[in-house]
Amino acid sequence: MKWLLNILYATALLLLSPVILWRMLRHGRYRAGWREKLLGQLSVPDDTRPRIWFHAVSVGEVVQLEKVVRAFQTATNDQFSILVTTSTDTGHQLACERLSDFCVTWLPLDFSWAVSRAVTRVQPEMLVLMELELWPNLLTECGRQNTPTAVVNARMSDRSFRGYRKLSFLRSVFAGISVVAAQSEQYANRLRLLGVPSENVTISGSIKFDGLMSDRQNGATNQLRDLFGINKNETVLIAGSTQAPEEQMAVHAWQSACSHSDHIRLIIVPRHRERFEQVASDLRAAGCRVTSRSEIQTTNPPEADEIIILDTIGELAACWGLADVAFVGGSFGPRNGQNMLEPAAYGAAIVVGPRTSNFRDIVSLLKDADAIVQVANEAEFQSSIINLLTAPESRSQKGQRAASVVAAQKHALSSTIDLLTAELSSDKMSCRAA
């Protein structure tokens, strides 16, 4: 199986090479980590303690992984050395910033020789994967080297489930997973159907609920509030993790709301960093006044009629603390939504589009509490945003209900750590060593 996968991966890499080369030249992406990715020559901590290998794909997963790593380190009294890998440039950048006290490197591509060398070099006591990062050759190699694997905060989208079910040879790969901490019963059942032993699957809930900031006066949020010159009498609309044409939709709604009030500010946070400059340029071409967060000086904050583009990585979580109304992007296009829990924890009134299947369970919880507005089209989006921006009592009630939902769900992280430490218990470790 591994050589068939190698051929498929090589073919895909060859077909995608023009796109990869273009992004390397145009956006500076994919330039780092090729030795690790293609050859598996991962850097490892210079540490004699037993090692745990944690992996997160990109920015969103790194945010959640930080919670797991810190809690795991505390629960185990720092007796393990930690290695963190990521797959994307933005994920790697954020991991280097937030987990700088650990060794951070790149996940090898799933070529058999690369993952074999990587597992041999790292020699982990356990490989811990965030959410849904199931590479067959990597998991097979871990099984061959008697390395337990865990999938935490596990989820399984409709599309992924349909795809995996067609590949019957993957059942043996799924059967080798030692621990699954699933976000919901639906995801747990899907993983069982794909071959993960039932006794290895636990419904832990979503880690996304744990560790969320809820204090709007925290230091990072206050710093942004001062930098942007936001006053107490101003209402703030944030359109976060957006994709085209969501930025233009948010601008149109904001402009309409401004005809009712002079005290409404707009902050836009495009999902991908390569779009930061393009979004700003497009809005300027449309006649808007725009300033980027990286250009703002503390002595010269933007004026109220200027749209702020948050063009930095890792600040969105703090920025949500400024939002009175939060539009969570990626919900009008094929990305099927982004995480809406950060603005919910701050008590913002949340609006999302029709496509949120990646966060179906969370949206359902918020809907049941009447704590989110989900719209079907642009016309509904415009009216909902305007209504919330101009109706203080209504948006306050929505926000309070959202914050209550988040507060009631905080338990997944401790359950996840219990599962990991149980798998690493002395009796199991001694059995593996034998």
C-alpha cells in the first residue's frame, strides 16, 4: 500500500507544482521546511526525557493545540519533552510564537521514506494529532514502530467521511489508532464505522470551548482598542476570517448602518494573509478609506470612517473582544464556516452565513439558545447586520446568551488530558517497552 500511496502523492505533487511555484514566487509561501517535508529530517529536542510529538495543521489547530500542550505539560509535571509540528507557513509562524519554549518543526509529507525517517528520529512515546490529520503512511509507520497514536478534538466532516468510506484499505490504518477524543457523538460514530475500535473512542466535547477569553478588558484587547482609537460610545462590527465577497458584503452593511449612526466602526480580518493587501486595495478602489493594522501608529489612530484591516497573524482572538457585532466569515462560500466561539465567549452578537457545516454542532448549540443569527443570503445578511448595529438591547441579549453557552461547555480539555495520560500510564508503557 505504501508504494501505491507514494506514487499517488508524487503525481499530485507534480500536478500541483505550477501552483506551488507561483505561490512561492508571488506570496513567499512553501519556501521553508523542504528537508523536513521531503526527507523527514526533523529537528528534535536536545533532551533525554521521553518525547511526545504533537501535530497541528494550521493557525486554527495551533490555537487549540497550545491549550492541549500546556495542560498536558502541567498534568504530567513536565516529565516529557515536547515536539510540535505544523503543515502550513502561517501555522508554523504562530506555533513558533506561541510555543517558542518547545521544539517546533514541519510535518513530513506522507511519503513512506519521509515518515519512516521522521518517526525513527523522533522516537515519540505518542503521536498526538489535532482534529482530523490522518495520513496513512505516517499512522502505519507509527504502528510498525509500536508508537501509540491519538486524535484529539477529533471531527469528521460529511465529505471526509464519504471519501474515507470508499477507501476500504484504510480500515487497518484507522484500526491502529489508540485514542480518539471526539467532539461529538456523530463524529465518534463515524470514526468507529471507519475502523477505530469502539473502546478507543471517547466523546470528550470540543476543546474550542476551553481557555477562551471572555474579559473584554484583557491586555491584548485593550492594546488594540487604544491603537485603533475606539471610544466607549462607538459600536464595533468585526468581519473575521472572511473570503471574497464577504468583505464587500460587510462594507455595504456597515455603510447602510452608518446612515443611522455616526458611531459605528468596521474591522475586517481576511482569512488568508496573501489577501490582506488585495482586500485593502479593492476597498480603496471602491472609494473606501482603509488603513491596515501594521501601518497604525499609537500617536495617529485611524478615524471613525476608516475601515481597519487586521493584517497580522494571531491577533484575531484578542480583536474579537472589541466586537459588539461579529460576522464570522467563510460561511458564504466553500470553506463551510470558521470558528465562532471566540466572539461568542466575549458576548458579541454573532451573524453567520448559510454554510457552516464545519461547525454544525456549535451552530446548533448557539441556535438552541437563540444566541446566533444565521442568514440564507446577502439580503438577509444586510438587514440582520443593520438591525443588530442599530438595536443595542437586541444585540446585548444575543451576546449574553452566546457567552452563557460557551461558559456551560468548558470541560473537553480536562477529559482529553485524562485520556492521554491514561494511555501513557506506567503499565501500558511497560507493555510497549517489553
